Amino acid sequence: MRAASAGFPDSLNASFKLEGVKLTPEDSITSYNNFYEWGVAKDQPKELANRGWKTRPWSLEIGGLCANPRKIDVDSDKQTATFRFEDIGTTKGFDYTRSGNPTRSALEELLAELEGGFGGVALNSGMAAVSPDSSFNTAVSFATNTNWQGYGGESTMSYLVQMLGLAVQNFFSAATGIVVVIALIRGLARHSAQGIGNAWVDLTRITLWVLLPISLLIALVEIQQGGIQNFAGSVDAKAVETVSYQEAKNGPDGQPVKDAQGNPVMEDKTTDTQKIAMGPASSQVAIKMLGTNGGGFFNANAAHPYENPSPLANFVQMLSIFSLGGALCFTFGRMVGDMRQGWTVYVAMALLFVVGAIAAIHYEAQGNPQLAALGVDSTTSATAPGGNMEGKEVRFGVADSALFATITTDASCGAVNSMHDSYTPLGGMVPLVNMQLGEVIFGGVGTGLYGMLVFAIIAVFIAGLMIGRTPEYLGKKIEAHEMKMASIAILVTPLLVLIGTAVAVMVEPGRAGVANPGAHGFSEILYAFTSAANNNGSAFAGLSANSPFYNVATAVAMWFGRFGVIVPVLAMAGSLAAKKRLAVTSGTMPTHGALFVSLLIGVVLLVGLLNYVPALALGPGVEQLVLWK
């Protein structure tokens, strides 16, 4: 149609038939406007038109809550503009750089950011882009239930990424482990069956009816105890006094700069303020503990008071880590129709856990003999917790810290309330051994139980060879196919750990991340690949692992450590489901009771740990001898 000033209505196209359709009123057509950049209301263009308003030339003025107020000539085809819109309540914002006419894309992206906000606060805090190798590592890490983090959560990932990118994977990766173990249990419980269930149905049920409700309850407990759950920006707090400190100097590649002797070069720094990060932490903590994921919203993980605010919260978190792993033992007993089978596995796990916890607490309570030689009193008293308190929260002390470390590495959680790198050599060897056993001591949700069931199958095979009978487990014959699959599941992670460690100590990029040369530096590398391949995620954090070499190497270890075990377990499940169940006779070896518990523990220790003995001797073993010489 022609302009409104030329008259209305204009002549219609003859081929267009109205047939009962009413014409839009002239007033609506000439006053309605959907583009707010032409005014602040839909009817404003009509008012402006009557005043001789012109749309060309057109410029865009950016002002208000922004770092760089300016006026832009929108009509210029050569215009390049950078928009930085400040995030409310913080000093960070969003950068958009576009060449050519920038208006459309910049405003559309800004709108998307604001629509993603909550309560007027945008959830993407404008942090710098994560490097491709770190992004790859993080994606693999959270998809495999490892949650290995080569970065500080609060300084690298926005609220939006932490909630929609990482927390979602915490639910799905945890549910995947349960789906796999349920499939294996069905394989043992069913006979002459053609299937072991529907993975998508199981995944949905576990996520909606198990993980989400329990996570909600844990999050409420965390908040009640003092954990934070908000979308506020970080807060700058004035320190009581100026703090002087030293920080390792990093080179352009992000790796520590070292002097001629191989020691890190330190820089003197001072500060009188502290930036306190905020965010929706409690909801993330709940699933990371329940799902044995372990990735911290904050870099300090469960040592941070906003993630782990009180002794009660600390207890709830430890209980959460073990809760589903322990409960699945009884699910196993119920599904196979014999609760004694579930109790047998549970008791074997519990005994291994108790021994590990006692060992860790004992070695950490002894303290550091080199500090004692300098006159440092490490005995327990009314005013001092005693023992090796380096890297530990005073509010938790030695016992709770060592207990947490044992639990988080028995399971595949990886959350920490103390720094494992600061443990004594044998105290730090306990979490290392827990992972090297395959994290079958309750373990990750689902993964711990199917790992222990693989060991149970190997145990009955060994027992069958000893007594000259065809091995059976729960009425199913254990034959060549099952043993091949069990062997693959057992050998995948040691190969990844030992080969990865060997490569890292031989090549310069691997050695460059070591800040503590010698036996402890070797332990740091061994711990990193042990944690990655066993999908734990904790670390001896003295290793600078946020480099292209370690990001790629640990991602490979995480991926094959996860799916290199899941695939043979599922193959075993399908094979067992198709077999007939044999009747129990007087010659059938019982797979419950004290005798089988002892056999199962022996197989776990011998088969699971034997591969790592030389490496453990070179790391924690040598370090212990040096420390106590």
C-alpha cells in the first residue's frame, strides 16, 4: 500500500479475494509498530511522523549501565562496534564485537542474554572464553562422571554454564552408571531372555524419581546450614589488614616458570581486599555428592564454607556420597531374589572401607617428622588439633578430613574438603589405592557395584579352577565369553593409568606441570591419571594440569576409562541374560557368607592392586622413606 498520507484504502490486487475477511482498521495499520528501536511505544512512530520525523540518517546511542557509552552510525556498512553491557551487581559484563552493521546481531544476542537472566540479573557473567583443550577436557570430564577440573569454577564458569552445562551432566552421568548396573543385575536374574531392559526408560526413571527428589532435600539441608543459593554478583570485602603473599609466576603458556635449579619462581604480592564469589552453589553441591560427581562450584570444593558450611553439612555430604552405592547392594539382592547376595557384597565393601579409613586417619595423625624436628608441636591438645594439618580446614581437623578423603576416593566422587597433595606419603597413598582398586568400595553410583560384581565373577572363576568345577554365579555358568569381558573391564584402567603416567614423565609437556620434582612429583602425575581413568576427579593439586598436554591426555583416559568398562559389562549382561539358570545342588559353591566375602576381598586386592605396586613403590614408597629417614 502507499503511504498513509496518500489515502486509504489503496486499490487491491484483483486476484486477492476477501470473502468475509474484514479489513484491518486504518488507525491500526498506520500506528502499530513492533520495533522498539523506533520509539518507546508501539504508537510512537505515528506521533513522530506527524512532526516530520526522518529515519535516515540513523544512529544508535548506548548509555546507562555500560562501560563504554557511545554513539554509533548504524547506516555505515563499515562500522565495527564492541558492546559491553554491564552485569548488574558485578564489574563484569558481556562483550559483543561485530563487523559491518552491528545493530541487529548485537541486540539479538543481548536480548538472549537478558532473557536467560533471573530476577533481572544475567546468568552469563562475561568471563573469558575457555580454551579449546580445556573445553574438550571439561566436556568429557562431566559426561563421564569424572568432574576433573583444571580450572577454578567461580573464576572460569558462569552461573549459566554451571547450571545448564555441568549440573545437567551430573544428573545424566550418575543415572547412566545406575542404568548399566541394573542391566547387569537383570542379566544375572533373568534366564533365557532376549533383552536386559530399556536404557531410556531406566535413565528417565532414575533421574526423575531418585536423583532429583533426593538432591532437592540435600540442597535444602545445605542452605539451612549456611550454604549459598543466589544469583548475585561477587562481593568485594575489605580485609582487616593488608596481606602479603607469594604466588608462583606463570609463563605465557600458563605453566610455572622455574629457576636454574628447577624450583618455581615466586612473585611477592599484597592485597587489602578479597573478592568473595556468590552463586547457586547448594543446588550444585547436592547432585555432585549424591551422584558421586565431585566437581566443585568453587575451586576449593568442599573445603569452601559456602559449599560445606558446617560439621552437619560435612556429615550429610559424606553420607550422600555413599548412600546410593550402598543402597544398590540391597537392590541387587532383591532383584536376584536372595538378599544374602546383597549383604555379601555390602560387607566386603564395608570392611575395605573401614581398613582404608583407619589407615588414612592413622598416618595423618602422626604428623610430619621434618616439622617436628624444627620444634613444631603436632600433638593433639585442647588448643590444637594435632597431626598433619597442612592443607586441611581447622574446622574439620585430621579425622574428618582423612575420613572424607577415604570416602570420596572409595566412591568415584572426587570432591575434597582438604588438599590430598599435602597428605603424608602413606596418608596420600590411601586415596590413591582406593581409586586403583577400581573404586569398587561402594564406588560411584552404579559403577562401584558393577565393578564389584565383575570381581565376584572373577572370584567364582578362580574358585572353580581350584575345586575342579565349572564356575557358576547365581546359577549362571561363567564361561570364556564372560571371562574375556571381565578381563577387559579389569585391565582397561591400569593400562590407561600406567601408560599415561609413563608418557607424562618422559615428555617435556608432562614434566613442565610438576612443581615438586622427585618422588612426590611422580605421585602427582600417577594420581592425576589414576583419578582420570577411574573417573574420580580429585587431584594432587600441586600438578599444573590445565595445559594442552594434560587436558587432552586426561580426557582420553577419562573417556576410555568410562566406556572401556561399560561396554564389556553390558556385553556380559546380555550374555548372562540369554543363559539358563542352573539349579542349586550340593556341589554348588555358595556365593554368600564369610568365606566368599574373604575370597572376594582377596581377589579385589590381588587382581585390582597388583598392577600398581611398582608405581606405588616409586611414588609414595620412596617419599615415605625420604620423609622418615
